[in-house]
Amino acid sequence: MNVSLDAALAEAESRYTAANPASLARHEAARSAMPGGNTRTVLHYSPFPLAWSKGEGATLTDLDGHSYTDYLGEYSAGLYGHSNPKIQAALKRAIDDGTVLGGPNVYEAELAGLLKSRFPSLQALRFCNSGTEANVFALMTAQAHTGRKKVMVFDGGYHGGVLYFGHGGIPINLPLDWVIAPYNDVEGTLGLIRQHGAELAAILIEPMLGSGGCLPARQDFLGALRQAASELDIILIFDEVMTSRLSSGGLQAALGVTPDMTTLGKYLGGGSSFGAFGGRADIMGHYDPEKPGYWPHAGTFNNNVLSMAAGLTGLRDIYTPEAAMSLNAKGDRLRDGLNALGEKHGVPFTATGVGSFIGIHFTQDVMDRPVHDSAEEEARQSKIHKLMHLDFIAAGLFFARRGYMALSLALTDRDIDRFVAQTDEFITSRKPLLAA
């Protein structure tokens, strides 16, 4: 089984295929209507993805009846787990009172006020439908407010389906005038800001790279961006679609660096679609329809009653500052436990992240910037990630194939210990392949 990495992976895929015939049949049927049987690329993995029939608490059940402990948390959108009774009650109440109302509802103003009170940069905000939308609106707002066109983003960044900057970007990215800077590189980034500063409308950054490997930004790096943006009248935008859950006021509050604008999404809809963008009052004031020359901001589902009801209940009644601290402590304990295993076994294995976000890497020295290995080394690491993913599925533990986890409130201390123990077993059994 451990003769070679390719042989181990082939055996694991064969075992997986034999164990999941219903998911395979669903995948084959879906291919007749959707390219690759898929409508959300991140959910696809070889040889085919598991299809879920049910979620309850921190447990997922697939079409073949297998149960898994969920450490992925719907890529951070599933903060509350799959069946939180308070969220379910809020959604049922909203459905009973009627949806698609076509006017302001009883939830949105209170939710907006709560967000404003928590996030230092949000003097005013507006809702939309996703984190992607939030970032697009924030960028268009910055361009219109400054009269400039260039936008600085960072290598390895992800800001939505048309704003992806890992591995050179994607063909369907918005055709804006991008300046791509090196993440966590103060001097390299400041050099680009000096070069392009008079033309830069915005600097858009995740204070922790999410899909780029859960790599946190250094405080001095964010501070340098804040100072440069202020000096050159550039709009500094923090994409906190993911990281807003890392303290009661997001990473901006935890790190003490306040951007001009912030974008939000994912868990803040309580499991329903959600996005928001906001910031300084002078910037957001352009959207006031009671003022002459205001900018229209359309979106049929901007104040979707289900998103507003679940979002308000989640933020007000469940994800208190104390709950955030407790969940982040679990994440820190898991990350520390995983890193101890790398040292224990003497293999290239690192867990990164902040609080409830964890990224697993089969390499070292990953903290300062996105990893850029040779094509051969990237292919080897990709195979190890596949093998770990399939081995953990066989053991009833689920997370993203790339090694990404976003813990939910439904996970217990026992679940944290179980993941560490399973990782220990994986490294022990696969050690000859990991050290190659």
C-alpha cells in the first residue's frame, strides 16, 4: 500500500469508489445537465464528490448512509452547524410570516445596526447577496469615489468567483486594471504602491488568506498598507467575508487596523445567502436615495427576509463575543496539536491559520507568503492532500481536499481530539510517503 505515492492513492480511490455507489450514480446523472456534474467548482474532487442527504449538528450523512464529522463548516459559512435550533426557529418564523415581501422588513435595520456596532470600519453599510457581490460593489464604489481605475490585490488572494488571484488568476476574472502585489512583503508592496499610487482606487486584501492556505497577514504589513493608503487617498478594503468571525469585530478589531471599507458574507446569513459592504460615512453616503445625485444600488434579494432573519438571530443570540473566543480557542488547540505531530514525527507538516481556521501543508516555511514550489513538488503535495482526504473520509472525518478547515460551533472538544488522533495515525501509517 505504501510502495509509492501513486500506488497508495490508486488503492485509496478504488476503496472510495467501491464504498460510495450512490454518490457515484448521482455524479454520473448530474453530468447530463451540468459540466462535470458540478455547479460550484470547489466542491468537486476526484474521483467524484460525496453527495449529502442530511446534516445535523456537526454530522453529515451521504447518499450511501455513511456519517462524517464535519470540520469544513461549508467553507466557513456553516458556523452554526447544520441544525441550530435558534436558526431553524428564525427561518421557520420568517417563512410563516411570508417571504419575498417587496419592501423593508422587520430584520434588516437591526442587523445593520448590530454589524455597525461590532466592526470598527462600518459607519454605514448596505446588504447584497454574497461575498463576491460585496467585493465587486466595494471595488466599484472605490473607483467611483476616487475617480481612479487601478486596484491592488495580492498573490494568492480570493475575493469571489470573478476575483481569484491564485496561480496567476482565472480567465473569467473581472477585467479591471489589476496590480498584483506580494502578500506579507512590506517593501515589495510599498514599492508597487509608490509606482502606481496616483492611479490606485483601492487596495483589496484578506487579513488572512483563505483559499491561499490560511496564511495570516502580519500586523506590520497591514499597518504599512493603512499608512500608505491614507497618505495617497487610496481606499483600503478589508475582505472579511471569512475572517469577520475571528473576533466580535473581525480581524480589524483584533489587530487594531481599521480599513476604509469592509466586505462581509458567508456565516452572517445564518446559512442563507448573504453579503454586505460598508465603510466610511462619506463613501457610503453616495448610496443615500434622499440625497441629490445618489448612486443606485439594486438587488432584488439584498434584504432577503430569510437571510436577514437568520443573520440577525445568529449574530445577536448565538455568536456572542464569548462564543467567538471559545470557538477560536478550539481552533488554536487543534492547530497546536497538529503542529506538535509534525515535530513528533519529523515530517514536513505544518498547520497554519488563525482561531477557528486551519490550513494543512505538507511543507514548511509557509507563513510569510503563498507557497510557490516547483511543478513537480506541487504535484507531489497535491497527491498527499488527496491521500489524506480519502483516508480521513474512510475514517468518517470530512474537510476540504486542499487541507482547509473552518470549525463550527457544533464541534466538541472530543471532535478536536479525534482529528488530532486521526492525523497522528495518518502520519504514522503513511510516513514513508510523506518524507519522500
